[in-house]
Amino acid sequence: MIWTVYYQVDQVQAAGRYEAIWNGTNITGAGVFSGIYLYRITSGSGYTETKRMTLLK
């Protein structure tokens, strides 16, 4: 199954290490299932990286 989960951090930040905490819900606020999820990081300068994470409940 493929699900679309939407979470956005829309802030200008100086270079450095940051974290975004996702509460395990989808765009409608419903909890998502345990599984493997892909996430994409995109910067304003065009840098994009896609990774995967495992969510276990």
C-alpha cells in the first residue's frame, strides 16, 4: 500500500543541524500504520534528498 503523509517545516534557518518531529499522523490527523515511509528534504536553493524511515508502534 502507498499512503501520502504530509508534514511541512516552512522556516528560513541558518546552516546547521535541525530536527523535525513528526507525530505519526497523516494530513487529516489520523494515525498512520507501522511501516516504512519515504521522506523528502528540500531546501530553497534546490537541494533535495529522499530517505526512508521505519515507524514502529
